[in-house]
Amino acid sequence: MAIISKTLFWASLLFSLFVLCTFAESSEPNQVITNMVEKNSLITEDKIDCDGACDVRCKLSSRPNLCKRACGTCCERCNCVPPGTSGNYDVCPCYRDMTTHGGRHKCP
């Protein structure tokens, strides 16, 4: 049993060194990481003004602070807020489809 454990340890160590050497040989290792982050990132350069959009969306709400908090969360995740004070969910499917743990609409 101990021989198998030692063998697995050395094999994983050698594999790790191989992976490190592969990335170290690239001329710009930081560029590899940057490219990976850019390809997998959900962040876009064209972020909307969530505070302003949620102020408009929640201006007629009976509970404006609660509305703005929920709207802000949805806006940050979707980068979208439907126009008007209610409805128009088809403009922003991500905003429309976000639900609470109870299955209700999360976004006002």
C-alpha cells in the first residue's frame, strides 16, 4: 500500500512539474493567463448604469429600497434592466428568468 502511495505521489509531482515547465516556456506567461481570463470572463466593457436604471425601474414601487436592492443584484448579473416601471421582461431574458429559492421572480 505504501509503495502505491509513494508511486502516485511521485507521478503527480512529475506531472505538475511538466505542466509548470510547459507554461514557463511560453514567451509571455502572463499573456496566457490574461487570454484565459478574457475568454472565460462574464464581465463586459459596456456596463450599464445599474443605479440609474434601477432608480427608474423602482420609482413607483411601494417599497423602493427593497426594489432597488433586488434590481441592483439582477442588473449586476445580467447587465440589463427592462425599460419602464414594470413588465417588459422580454427585453432582458436573463432578468426575466432569475428566480428566488422559492421559485418566484427575483427581479422587479
